[in-house]
Amino acid sequence: MAEAVVLGLVRQGVTRFVAVLGHGSTELGEVLRAYQDAGVVRTFAVRHETEASHAATALRWATGEKAAVVTSIGPGALQAMAGSLVAVSDGVGVWHLYGDETTEDEGPNMQQIPRPEQGLFLRLTATMGPSYSLHTPRALPTALRRGLNQVDHPYRPGPFYLLLPLNTQPQLIEGFNLDELPVGAPPQLGAANPTASYAEIARRLLDAQRVVIKVGGGADGCREELEELADLVDGVFVMSPVSLGVIPSGHPRQMMVGGSKGSLSGNHAMEHADLLLAVGTRSVCQADSSRTGYPKVQHVVNINADLDAATHYARTSALVGDARLSLAALIEAVKAQARETAPQESPWLAECRAARAAWEDVKAERLARPRLHDPVWGREVLTQPAAVHTVAEWAAATRAVTFFDAGDVQAYGFQMSAQDDPKASFTEAGASYMGFATSAVLATALSEDDWYAVAVTGDGSFTMNPQVLIDGVAHGATGCVVVLDNRRMAAISSLQAAQYGHEHATWDHVEVDYVAWGASVNGVNALFGGTTPEELRAALDKARAHPGLSIVHVPVYYGPDPDGGLPSYGRWNVGNWVESTQELRHEIGL
């Protein structure tokens, strides 16, 4: 059966297996050995299951190439499943193959959930997403079809969890017909068929005075349609962190990211719009300020392939279908009713562009003071906005792919963005999983193509998933890990200070020599990133000249000086802000 699983995945284009093998996967491991020896597949042994999950996710997200995560039974599978939250949240299709307890129930299986109940791990994975246990080997074609429909879903892909019981993996399947192994991609939807007519929805868009277009990750590939429609209805764009680059940063209607950690201009457009056109967005809490981001919106036009996402808000005209085709149909309806001439720059556009200019001034002010004195470091060091900006500019100039980790690094990454290509950088904002960026560098070793990855991570995130220092060398990763070190979980420290005036249990006094740590792994190019933008760029140049993996340590400022960070313009339903945020949400009634 294990061989049939591998054959079925190979037929679907899955030839790379990122594995932490154990007693729950020895049969599958033996099949992978034989097929690797024959040149059919490649196995990448790594040192942590969460790292395996993140690397496979980053590979599919950045390149479209498929991979499968392989673990043993119990704790290892739990760690891979925890890491799969990234793929679930950000819509990335990845196969997960876990060992599972035997089906003959001879007694408790070591490392499995210690309760006398059947199918407990299947119950766990099924809570996270579509799952299947190969209790019966001949059910494999059904399992593979359901997995194919999930990992290759045209609009909302995600991980599929295939559980392989210890005793069914080595079972022989007599007379198995290989034609039963499924291939082919699931079909796409057509344009939406809304309850209200396209003409009625077009009229709403044209009658509105202040249209904001929230662009989500599901709008990737719709740039031409979005730009045409925005000109027709005088709308401005506000981005989600995962949709940066779908509309170029320099577009005259581009207001950048909006939400809890959004920009001044993005949040201004959201706060003052009277109609929201949402395209391919899930409207997660930080993207719409915990459902308070549009206080003046009277109607929503929501285009999404998912029914729940399309009907998220009240007072909505929902268009459930393919985003690009639905936008094209809406454009034709608007053209049929549009005014003969539209103003080149309306008061709404002028107001929003003034807000965008003010936001650029805010960023420029921060970059004008790239260094501040830090009491912990005892000297002037780079601010995080300056460090992130330096890395992002360098990555763009050298055509490197950037992954931003969770916390302040993530927020500054999308706030400082000037991205014009959605594949240039990735911000894991769906789950905000600490350590994702570091593991993502390993994707360069899994890929068929040659590319360079830069992980921008905080010291807390790096120490949660540092295994890439070893696995990156073992498998030939090409990239660098930039550790911005303020010796604390600064995003939470600053949140505590803003909410309660005190910080607690989010830092320590242990100094770590990250250069020495990196240098202890033979093959890692360990560098100090300096305390100025120029020194950091020089260190990055040295990293790029190295043929393998580098780590760059950059001490950064943490403290009360406002130039050390960027302002927040949104709301969030956390801590002692809950009461006022929830009250506003229900008052708005959207």
C-alpha cells in the first residue's frame, strides 16, 4: 500500500518528500529509498516536523512546486499539523502523510493518543482540514482523489492529511489497477451568478461617492480587471499583507495595507469609504480591524469563490465565482451605465492620495533616523523599520525572494513594502507563525529552479525553528537568515505597554552570539550585520557571494522613541481594547 501511495502522488506531480521518519513510517521510508535510487523521487530528511511543514508550504507558495510532508506517529505528526496552520490560513496546497495506529487494535500503540477510542488522530486532523485514514488499502484511489481536490483546489487549496496505519502500509494489494490512481486538476468556476443583477450592482458602485477596493490574496492574477474597474467607479485600492504586489505600489490609486497594523493611507480609505468592493479576501481580524474597519460603508460588493467569505458582511451583494471572470462581467455592466466622462482626479481620490503622501512622509521620517541608542545594547543600533527597509531594498535589487516572519518583523515588512510583484516577498500573515520564514529558506533546496531566499526574522522566531542552519547545509539551500535581535518578543511587549502601561514575561537578559551559533555549523557563512544601513548592505552582499546558507545578526532598537517603530492606525479586538472594539462593531452593524 505504501508503494501505491507514492505511485499515486508521483502521478500527481509530487516527487519531493520532506521527512522526519520514525517507527510509524519505516515502510513508507523504504519505498521512498527505492524510488529515490531509481531517480523518481527525492527525500529530504530534516530535524523537525514543523520545519518540514513550513518548507513544503514555502515551496508551493513561492514556486507552485508540490511536496509532501512525511512524519511518524503521534508527537511528530502533531508538530507537522501545527505547522500546517500556515498552509490552512494562507491557502497553500501541501500533502501531509502521517503514520497512524494499527487498525487491528491489539492494544495501545506507542506515541498515539493514550485513550481506548478508535480514530482519535483522524478526528484531530479532520478538525484542521480534509483528512483520510487508509484503514482499507483499496480505498486509496478515493483518498488520493479527495487529496487532489484539496491540494490543487483552484481557489482555496490547503493541506490534506493522509493517515497511514502501521499495519496497512506493508499490506499487499493484489491485482491493483494503476489507472484508478487519479490525475488532473479540479475544474474552475465561471463568473458569479448573483441574486441581484450585475446591472443593479453596477449602479450601486457608480452611485457611491467613496469606493474602497479591498484586494485579498484571491485577487492574484486580476490586476488588469481591478485597475480598469477602479478607474470606472473611482475606487482606491487597499491591500492585505498577502496580496502585496497584486496592484503595483506606485499605482495612483494604491493606498497600501489597511487594518490593525495598516498604513495611514490604507486605514484612511477604509475609515471614510461609503462602499466596499471586496475581492478575494477572507476579512481576517487584523485585515479589517476586527470588523470595525469600514464604519461608514453602507453596502458591500463581495467577490469570492467561497460562499462564507462572500457573505461575511451584512448589506452585501455577493458574487460567488471566479474573481477574474466576475470582475470582467461587472466591468461590462458598469460600462453600460457609466458616465460619459469621469473626472481625472475626484475629491475622493485627491483626499486619499494626500493620505498616501502623508504615509510616505511618516516612513521617510523613520528612515531619516535609522539608528537610536538602545539601553540593552549600550550603543546606537538600527531601528527595525530601517533594518527591514534596507533588507527589502537589497532583496529587490538582487532579485531575492523575501520571507517575513511573525511579529514586528512581519508588520514592518508589509508596512514598509514597495512591492510590485506578488511573488517577490511573502508575509505569513494568515497564522503569524513564529519561525516560518527561517524554515522557508529550505525551499530553495527542494526546488527544481535556482533562486535565492532571504528570511527576515526576529530573535524569538529564529530560536523557535533554527534547524535550517543544519538542514540548509545538508540539502544545499541558497539564502540567508537575517536575525533582527532586540532580545525580546517586541510585538507583544509593545502591545502590553500600549494596553496596560507595563511589560511582562516577554523578554529575558540572556545574550546570544548568533554569529558564533551559525559559525558552529560547518558550511554556514555567519556574519555580523552591523549598526548602520551601509554595514548591513555590505553584510548582505557577503552573504549573497557565499554559495550556500548564511546567517546575518543585526542588533535592533526597542524602546519608547516613536522613531524606533511605526504607528498603528487600526483597532483590534484584544486585551483591554475588547469592550470598545466590540461595541463599535455592533454599532456599525456591518
